Amino acid sequence: MKITKRQLKRVIKEEKQKLLREQTDSMDSYMQEKLKSAIEDFAGQWSQELDDQFDEHPDDFPPGSTKRDWILQVDSAHDKLVAAIMRTAQQETAKIEAMLHDGQFMTPGVR
């Protein structure tokens, strides 16, 4: 069976895309964990600073507020912040990767 040069190029291109997808899939879970860890670290520091505000500036809170109530609010906000940053990071990463694979970051004249 003969194969044309065009068919060979198409098969090579398809196999290359298949390998790239497989590599991306295996990297995705690793990168997701790294990203989530970094976001959790950031949100943890943010939460700690907010927790400390109750002791440092008690007059900034409504009368009758308790530190326990404040910490529960901060914990809820922490979870929402982590989810929002993860969602945004995943969306933007996907957009930028698509742009990268589309050649939008190539320097003109360099190949």
C-alpha cells in the first residue's frame, strides 16, 4: 500500500497532537495540585491577616461581634476565594495555552 507525502504528513501531525494531549493530561493533574497548593498558601495568609484584624482593630466591628463569628466568616470567604482563583487560573491558562499552540507568541522572523 502506497502512502502519499500529504497523507504521511497528516498522520505525523495527528500522532504529534495525540502525544501532546497525552503529555498535557499527565501534566494537568500535577500542575493543578501545584496551583491549588500555591492558592491555598496565599488564601491561608490572607485569612490569617483577616483573623488578626479582630484583635488589632476591635472597633472596626459591629458591637456584639465575636471573634468566633468573625473567624467563621473568614473561613467561608477563604473557601470562596480559593474556588474563584482556581476557576479563573484554569480558564486563563487554557486560553493562553491555546494561543501558544496557535503560534501567537512566536517572534516574527524566528523559526
